[in-house]
Amino acid sequence: MKRSIAVILSLAFLAGSYAFAFGVPKSVALIFSSAPVENAAPSRGENTGPRGQGRATAVVLTSLEESQYTLTLRAVGSAVSLRRADVVATEAGEVVETTLHANTLVERGDVILRLDDRTERLSLEIAQANRDQAQATVTRYEGLHNTGSTVVTDVALSEAEVALRLAEANVGLAEVALDNRTIVAPISGRLGLSDVNVGDRLSNDDVIVTIDDATTLLAEFEVPERSIGLLMEGKAVSVSTPTYAGRVFEGTITAFDSRLDSITRSATVQAEIDNVDGLLLSGMTFAVRMLEETDPLPVLPSTAITWDRTGAGIWVAVDGTTRRVPVTIRYRDGDRVWIETDTPVGSQIVTEGASKLRDGSQITTAQTGEGA
């Protein structure tokens, strides 16, 4: 007996909950009321269709609009100076003078180091003396030859002229050898650290110092295969570095590789960054960002997308009824979704209440969404 009472109470509780949530069905209300069905008021949560036929579902509608989507590509790269040079010793010798102070700005042609050049100076003096002697011989031979003297033959005069040319060439070689004992800056820029000091002995091909012209930096980064279509010479990029948090530096793409890396499946890209103020240093790590706007695509709130076994879809409202249309999701950003669909722009789309809909369901607007 107690079990029967408990079952009856449970059924009564469920019936009351249903009536509270969805209202009392007209057929039941008719039993307890003398009013005809046609004049019975709609129960809670129930609306009649535009012609008073069947139950209508309350939904929120919004107009289907088009908007561009901004594709954002992020990468990490490092930068080097666009113009840089390693100063290398072309001659061996002892260092007798240096101006190798790190971070010093130098101009092209400034002297930065001198090697012991005593031997080269003596060699130049010897070469100059030989040239002067050869010049004197040629001058004497030409004088005798012009007076008609038979002492100097044409052969002797020709040999003297050849000797003079050789002596002048030896002077030129001696001057070059002397100049090579003085190391000058090949480009304008800022000196790096150097461990070369006065008294050190350098050998051929020893690196003396590096010079960076950092007024323009060259950032190098990798772009994945799926984003190759974003690459274009002259395309703007934005870079940032933890050193200057919150500050963005602008640059442009100047070159990118003609093939993908077989392992990383990415292409190497180079972009020039203006650094006239000298805030950025060669070797810094950068966060690189590129933006690309797509063609206009239909866009909706994410709540308009429903799913079933066939995939994503939206509910389109036409003359108070709905039909489901499949869509392809292209992009997501927060609560907005860009899609591909054949539905015309401006169509009314259900954004709330779609879970209760079926094809052909009658609807009523509970509240108007944006653009409805």
C-alpha cells in the first residue's frame, strides 16, 4: 500500500512539473473547463503559428551578414644586421696600434688597427730608389739617342724603358704591402667585442673584429606550408621583442626561399626592419606577426551552429517556419564563426532555441537578435 501511494505521489509530482514548465495541454484543460478548445488561451511557453495551427517555438533570429576575417600568422625568428662585416687580417705581424673599443661607431675607411710596418717601409724605399735609378738611365739614353749618338742603340734604350716599368711596378707592390699593414673599417657601423690588443701577433685570416650596420635589421623566420600563400615581397610584418614589451616594430618582407625544408615543411622568410634609432641589436629574438584579410564570408554567432550526424548546420527561418541548411566552418574568433553556405546574405538565422527545432517547425520571435 505504501509503495502504491509513493508511485501515485511521484506521478503527481512529474505531472505538476510538466504543467509548470510547458502548460496544461488543451485536451486536458478542456476536461476541467467548459471553454471550447478554440478559445482556450495558449499554455506557458506555447505559441500558435501565424495561422493559429500547431505549437510555435520561441527563438531568437539574426540576419546573416558578410565580413572579412583577418588571418594572423605568428612565427619566431632572429635578426642580424642587414650590412655586417668580419674584419680579417690579410697579413701576419705584430699589432702596434688599435682603436678596437666595443660599440664604437666607425665610418668606412677609419683606421682600427696597425701592424708593425718597418720592413715594408724599407722595401718601399728600396723600390723607389731602383725606380729613380731606372728613370735616370732612361733619361740619359733618350738624350744621347736624340743627339744622333751611336753609343746608345735602339735596343739599349728599349731595355732601359722596360727596366723603368718594372721598377715602377715594384714601387706599387711595396706601397700595397705597406698599406696592408694598416687595417681600416670596410663599412660604417658599430664595432663588436675584440680580444686583439697591442703586442699580439696576428696570422693570415685571423678575425680581428666584427662591424654591424644595424640601422636596418634582417629578421629571418620560418613559415609553415599551409601559410605559404601569405608570402609576398613588400608585405608588411610586425615584430616585437621581450626587451621592449608592448612595443611593435614594422618591417617588410624582402625575400623568401623557393622551396620548403624537407623536414620542417616550412619556408625561410627574410624581412627588413627599420632600426634607425638603434634600439634593436643584431641577434635579438623576435615574435613575428603577419596579417591577411580574406574575402567577405558569411558570419554568425557561434550559437547559431548546430550539429548532427551529417555535420554542422544552421536553421533558416522563412515565413514563420524553419529548415536546416548544412554549412562548412572556415574560421572561429571568440563567439563569431565564419562559414561557407549557399544561404543568401540577409536571411534570418536562428541563434537561440535551435535545439527544439525540426524541419518545418513553426517559430515565433521571443526577442529580436542584432540585425534581425
